[in-house]
Amino acid sequence: MWMPPVAERPSETPFGELLRLAELHPAWSLLQVIELLDRERWDIETLTPAQRALYGRINARAALARLHGSVDDFQSGHALDAPARSPQWLATGRHLCVSGLLDAQTRARLVAQCDATLSVPGTPPIRLFSHPDCMDQAELRSIASAVLAALPDPLPPGTRPTILKRRTILRRTFPPSRLPSQPGNANNQFWHQDSNAQFNDSPMLTLWIPLQDHAGVTRPGLQISDAPVANFSIFHGDSSHDIGPMLAQMFPASQIVSPQVAAGECLVFNGLTFHRTLATPAMAEHRDALLIRVLDQRTAHRFPVADHDQDLLPLA
């Protein structure tokens, strides 16, 4: 059974780190290895009870070796530069800015929540629905509905847009000068996509709303690649240092853009669009942001969503 050589230092991707830990602990279950991941570095999905039960019975080293062997087959059938198969609500690589969605009073309330729970650099994001006093559901529906109304094209007939609750989060991102020396954390992110292998090219939007002015200037912002990739990348979609040159080779006309977004303004892009944190040594202040994911209720089970009533907030 092939496994990659054991690295002494943590990997720069979640899958690579799982492989490294499985090789260090060859007798452990997949559940034990997943629970060993540093949650301050990796913002991974919470396992369902069924997943925990299954992964507790599977040997991590054997399972990850089989998965690693099938990755090439999956990616060859889902090439990044293949013709697009599914119509997107907003074209991959394109971004949209919608202003006036979050008033000063609401921003102040959300910043106060960040002050109370995210003051330690590197603390993972918090789920907004775990703190219902911050915003009511009507406010979230209003934001998402305004974004959908601002899209260049109407949604396809039969679409049932809904907010994914567990990916509606508050995140505080610090500049490099305020962080310990480490490869990464759940807030200062390398290149990645917001979809996953199972959801792949099903339509989804990320709504990114900074709570302070000067994001991307004096505070951390975002960089977006406008490369029109067609699929989720198993190798690079979760976290990647190396995807930039590859995208430039695949899509020679593509560029990296750094939108400057005002407090309360919403930056919108789809789940396949590669993006990363923009944080430079010249930045001195942290940045708080509200993130909302909007998808079609008909494909939400691919994310996965186990309970629609508990996990989704329909817009209508």
C-alpha cells in the first residue's frame, strides 16, 4: 500500500495533513486522525453522527491511501479547463459588489460580537446562527435577496434559493504582524474554492461583507482569480500555494484582482471562483467580515445537508 513520505512539518493542505497524520499513526481510525487536525489552522466541516460512526470503524491509513489513488481519476474527469456543464448564477471568476446592505448599527453589533469571541489571533470563525442576538433571520434574508436581485441574469426557473446556516459565519482576520509564525490558520487562507468535491459545480454564491472600511488597504482583504474554472479541484480547492501559476497557464488571459470593499458593502462570487486572503506586512489592523452562502435547496444535500429545517434558511 503506497503512502507519501512522512513530513516533519504540517502540510499546507487539509488532505495532505490527514495523510501525514495517518502515516504517523498507522493504527488509528479515520475519526481519530480527523480529530487530531488543528482546528485553528483548518476550518473543516463538522462531522454528522453517521459520519463519526462510520469513520470510527475505518483505518485512516488504508482509507486515505485508497482515496489518494482515486483523486487522479476524479480530477481527470473534472478538469478545471473543461467546458462548463452547469449554469452558474454568477459566472466563475466574476465578482459583483452590492452596496448598502448592512447599516452602521448592525455592523457595530456584529463587531461587538467579534470583540467578545474572536479577539485572540487565529481563533476560528463562529457560526452566526449560534449567536441569534446578532442578527435576525429577516435581516439575512433581506441581504441575500438584494444580492440575487442585483445579479446580471435572473435565476433559472424552479430555483429555490436558501441560506446555508452553518456556513453563515463571522470571521476576524489579522495582518501578518499580529499572527504567530505558522503556515496558516482558518482566517488567513491560501488560494481555495468554497465548493467541495461532492457539490462541485452546483450553483452557489459566497457573500462577503467587511465590517470595517479599508479592507484590502490598511486591513486584510481578498484577492480573486478571474479564471473561469469549470470544476472543483481535489488537489487545490481546499487550500493551495501553487494554483496561481497553473491557472495562469490554463487561462493566459486571467488576472488576479484585489477589490476594495467598503464597510457594509457585499462582495459576491460563486463557489468555484479561486480566492485568498490579502494580508500584507504594511497592514496594521484586523478586519471582521460576515460571510453568507446561498445555494439552491434542491442541491443542498450535496454539501451535505442532513436536516433542511435545521441547516437551511429559505429565502421564500
